[in-house]
Amino acid sequence: MARAQGARSQLAAAFETTYGTAPASGFHQMPFASASLGAEQPLLASELLGYGRDPLAPIKDAVTADGDIKVPIDAEAFGFWLKAAFGAPTTTGTTNKTHTFKSGSWSLPSMALEVAMPEIPRFAMYTGCMLDQISWQMARSGLLTADVKLIAQGENVATATAAGTPTAYSLQRFGHFNGAIKRGGVALGNIVSADITYANNLDRIETIRSDGRIDGADPSIAALTGKIDVRFADTTLMDQALNGTASALEFSYTISANVSLTLTAHAVYLPRPRAEIQGPQGIQVSFDWQAAYDSVAGQMCTVVLKNTVGSFS
């Protein structure tokens, strides 16, 4: 008897033309490290009396389909998730492409994702998937991955794939050693770690339907937040926090001039933190930063991905 193993699982994804309807073709094989995407339908215990001490049969509640996927931050496939988060990019270049994603779009694409366990066989197609949040951490070492939170409309399980033969991206991963952080265009030193979270804050449209599914997930006010842990060596960031002024923060990974990823938060505000002494070691300060709309840039943040992919469709 075959048993499902994560090592044999596969993830295929494609953007939908119609929300909640999986396309017939155009799927890509997506690299991933783990996935909790799934549908669940709880049971409601019977509240009726007069039938003895043993309860009556429960009834089914509404269906909830959502979950997280952990994906590598790479030069090609990561652009698919960026399109899901920000909308379609502006692409320039011939062989070497520059994809520019901007925050603030009111229209975000939906996706169809198939999670395959071929040895069962079980092929679960999730339609109407919208990206609610994407986050990652910059550090000195370790594997560089991002957490993608999704909200789906529903799940359809089959014994054969509906994704056909997905097209594979060329995997070229960024590493933590490729990372750099700048403030106002100048390299920012003494950073121990940095957390980055972009959220679309999707609003589930929970209308009454015979299938128990949602009608959609609409984007509301976006948020770009994070935390930077700093070795306390100067008062640059502390002064900014005390003054209440904004400054641009740039988080980047660079392999070459034509292969890079850069997220620029154009107007970042810092809270006033405590400078705690917890022992004889060096003193660290944590800033839980928030980004806001910048009138000069015209948006809260810009993401630029350089690779050789023509488009993310």
C-alpha cells in the first residue's frame, strides 16, 4: 500500500481568468518547502433536547479553505508570488528583464493551485486563491524562504491531475549572503536581523451559498511592516524615531547586475524603543517599523525583480 510522502508531493500554480475557475492550461511547477493549504468543514453538535442522553447527528458548517506555503526566494518563481501580492508588473528589457511591482493596486489576480500526492493518488485543486500576506526574514546565515498566506474559495479533489504537465522555472535561489539593507540610499550597518511583512488584509466575502464557499476576497488597506534588530553603535535610527521623520529602507539580494531582487519601502517610520542592558554582551535595540504612502514615489513600496523571464502569466 502506497503512503503519501512530502518528498514526492508537487505544487502547480496558474493565474485564473475567472475567479474560482481553474484554467485548462498554463500551470507552472512551483518550488516549495512546506504547504498547509487545505479546506476544512467543521461539524456543529446538535443542541436538540428530548431524545435521551445520546446526542443526535451533527450537521456540517461552512467550508474554509486557506493555508500557508513556504517558498524559496529565487530569481524566477518568486516573481509569480510577487504578482499575486502586488498585481501585474511593468516589464522592460529584451533578454534581461526588469519587472517592477508597485503597491496600492485595487485589483489583484486570483490563482489556481494544485497540491499533488501522486502515490495515493490525491490531486487537490484549490481555486480562487488570493495572496493575503507574504513575509520573510533577513539574517546572516540559513536558508532564505518566504511564508505565503493564501485564502482560497474552495477545494476539488481528484485522482488525476488537472494541471497537465506544468512548466518548470529555472531555480536560482538567493542566499542570505546576497542580502543588503540601505537607509536613504546608504548602506545600513550593525543590523543583526530584519523582518519584512507585506499584507493585503483581504476581506472574505461570506455570502449565503448552497456550496458553503465564499464569494471572493477583496483587498483592503495594505500594510508593510517589520522589525530590525540593531547592535547599538550609533544614534542614527534612534534620532529618526525621536524626530518622527520618515526615511526610505531598501532590502535587496543581488547575484549579478541582471539577477537581483530589491524591495524599497519609500517612507518608513520608526517607534521609540527601549535600549535595554541585559548583561555584559553587546546591547541590541529592536525597531518595529511601519511603512506608509510616499507622495513623491506615488506608492508605499516598490519591488524590482531582475531575471530573464518574459512574463508571469
